[in-house]
Amino acid sequence: MTILEKNKKIPPWLMPAALTLAGALVIATSPWLFSQERWVMDDPHRREHVFTLIADGDHLVRGAQNGTLRIRDRDGWHRLGQSPGQAAIMLLLPERELAVLNRGLWHWGTPAPVAAPDGVRISHAAPKGEQLVLGTAKGVLLWDGHEFHDLGLDAQVYRVHVVQTGAGKGIHAGAIATGMWHRPEGGDWRPNNPGLPQPVNALSLLQVDNGVLLAGTDQGLFWQSAPGEQWRRVDAGLGQRRVLALALDTDGWLWAGSDDGAYRVRLVQRAQAVETQGRWEKLRNPPGGLDRPVSWVVPLGDETWISAGSVYRLDHRAGPHLYQQFAVGLLLIALALYLLRRNMMGRDNG
């Protein structure tokens, strides 16, 4: 049997059908293969340099270096106010309508802030019931609503975290150079650095649902089951990057903000332990890059936002190869139609 006789036995529709199926598969898998998530700027006031970003219900609130306070709703960003003297806004507590300024506290709408003792610089704050614990360049302060109280600690405190329930009840303080400190309820400050490199800068703190404390440092990310226990590194590809921001969203993604962008990994919580599932994934930056290192990560509903000098939203966009694969799929389908038409014309002529 000759090759020509064999080809005559192949159904004329088989090749066009195969090409059509291949083209359809190429098009159908294009979004899955070549779509990519990336940060897109959502900040019409880019020049203000955002210092803090926080969720308030289904809204975002941001405070800037120049003291401008803005809120974002479905219609975009709106100005809420301006801090007295254009003082930099370090942190926001929307439920109290309170802004932590670099040298005091300011209730929104009031004409003047409450100045910190001796003009000390405030870096961070955490609620403690009706009170407020403040991390400063000269230790830790407690604001009771009327006056400040010195809680001691001879350290430059960058972050504070208050534990109000359970056996670990007390205050955690993350400091520059001296690392982690813990003050149990009714007790004194104790260094809390077993397993951490020394010296180390503690730059971000997050306590997850099972009580484990995460500490982002200038030498990577670590976790601890309870004060005084060994700190263990959370690696999985993050390495010794600076971790300036931490957040855990409702889908179980642990987010870390660093100098070169934002990373995420699945976090699995065990009894008094955490572990990662897979490796850290770096989300794509805009083509022009981010304005600054990522200082805050804010999950809000099904969206994720970061502040990195400006405010950015995580957007699902198509990568450039998506369109190329679409074109290949369309070409395969066009070739199938051409062959089908030619076979039909050949059959009619025969």
C-alpha cells in the first residue's frame, strides 16, 4: 500500500479537529500560565510619603510624613485632616480617632496634640485596654488617657506588642541593637533573645492565633512559642532580608514587607509552633519599582494593600506572554479552518 493510499484512509476532518482542539487548549490555559499578580499604585497623593497604613472596617486610613490624614472608600481617597504643625503620623488607631505623632498623640479634630515627655520620639503604640503602650527612642511609656507613665527599659524601642490574655500576658518590645524584651504583667523587663543573632534590630511584631510570636528583624524572620523559649528562623527562601512589616490574612497567607518588595507564604499553625507550606513568593513590583521599602502590609477583605512611600494595591494582571500564547492558539484554529475548507472543496471537486 502506497503512502498516498494510506493518506486517503485518514478522515479529512481529523487534522482540522486536532488543530482546533490544540488551539482551544492553548487559549484556555493562557490565563493560568501567564497571568501574574503585581502591585499597582493607588495613590493620587504620591508626594506625601505615607508613614502608616491601616484598615478601619472596610476602609483604608493612611497617615503621611507631612501630617496629612486620608481615608479611602469606594469613591477613592478623601482628606480627613492635618496634624498640628504638620507633624509626621507614625501610627493610627481609627477606633479611637487617635493618631500617634512622632512626638505626641493627637485626637482627630482637636486643635493641639498631647506632647510626649521631654519631646521624646515615638515609633509605635499598642492598646492595653483603655490605655496605650508607646515605644519610644528612650524606652516604653504608658498613656492612661490623662498622663504618661515611664515603664522603664533603657533601649531604643521600635515596636511594641501587648498580650492581654493567656500565660504570656504582658508587653513585648522590639528594640534597635538589643533585640527583643518582655515585661510580664506586674514584673520587670527581661531580655528575650535566645536564638536570635546579636546585635539585632527588631523591626516588626505579629502574634498569630495559636499564641506564637513572630519577630521581623534586620537579619530575617523568627518565631517563638513563649517568652524565654528559643527563637527559630522562618526561612523557606526569605533568608536574612530585613522584615519591616508582617501580616496574616484570612486565607492563611503570611505577608512580609522588605526593602525590595512584599513576600508571602502559607503559614501552618501547630500547637505552640508554626511552619511554612512551600516557599516564599515575591509579588511583582510595578514596572518603575516601589517608591520605598514596604513598611506596612494590610489585608482588607479579598484585597491586599501595602505602603511603600506610596500606597499600592495587589492587582491580577496579564503578563506579556499571555498575548503571544493567545495569538498561537488563534493561528492554530485559523489553520484548522483553512484545512477544513480546502478538504471540503477538494471533496466537492472530486
